[in-house]
Amino acid sequence: MALREICKYPDPILREKCAPLTDFDDSLHSLLSDMADTMYDENGIGLAAPQIGLPLQITVIDVDREDGSLIEVINPQITWYDGEVDSEEGCLSIPDYRDTIKRADQIKVTAFDRHGNEYEIETDGLLSICLQHEIDHLNGVLFVDHLSRMKKDIFKRWFKKNGPL
Ligand code: ZN
């Protein structure tokens, strides 16, 4: 088990557009276990590779914390979304800040597993929200980017007072 350090806002790595993964090899498998260990250690429900300094399209998600509920999401694409929900979110890269944003309710995502096999998830609820949050990370987008202008000002003031994180 190797815990990785979490990159915190406003680290520029969090703004990078991540590259698709091409090699589904042993080094990917150990990276995925490090990412899962780090996510559980930080009590997160999702972690994206740029959050540990790697601009690659890899995320791990576990919203249920049960045996077998960890999912590994590589090179994901949202192919369909519908509806709108209010989502109260936080982020391991912006510790101790939470706010409510709008997300799509239902989504369909295609992605690859650790062996390079393509699969599809169709979901709603917390898993849908978490997937959207993590896929945003792979595009250099943070949940605070979805805040209204007024709420963004509140976040900026919060960061001035509480940063560096
Ligand atoms: Zn996040």
C-alpha cells in the first residue's frame, strides 16, 4: 500500500486536460491500488489521477464502501445525460469547502477497466454525481467552476481567508 499526496487547489495540475491512457499494464494496476488506498485513507468517494499529480484519464470511485463496490474508470466518456439535480459537493483537493451545484441526474458513461475492456455504466443518484465530478477533473474542471458568480465570490473570499490549503 502506498499513499499518494493529494494536490490541492490552486495547483495548476488540476487545470490540465488529461491524456487518455494507452498501456493497461502492471504499472497501471499498482497505480490503481495506490489511488484506491489514498481515496479510502482520505475518506473520499472518488479520486482522479490529476489529484495525485498525474494528468491521465484515470479515476477510482466507491460510493457504497462495500466489498466489490470500487469501480475503476479509465478513459471515460459521458455519452448521454438527462435531468437536473442539486448536488452538495466537496473535493479532496479543496478540503473543508462544500457547496451546492447543478448536475445532470442520469448519465451513461463508457469507460475501460484495468485490463482495457470497454464497459458501460448507466446510473443516477450519488454514483452519477460522483462520475460527473471525477470526469470533470480529467478535463481540468473543479466543482467550484459550476458555482454561480455570486457563490464564486464567496469561494474566493473563503480561499483568501483559508488558503493555502
Ligand atoms: Zn474532486
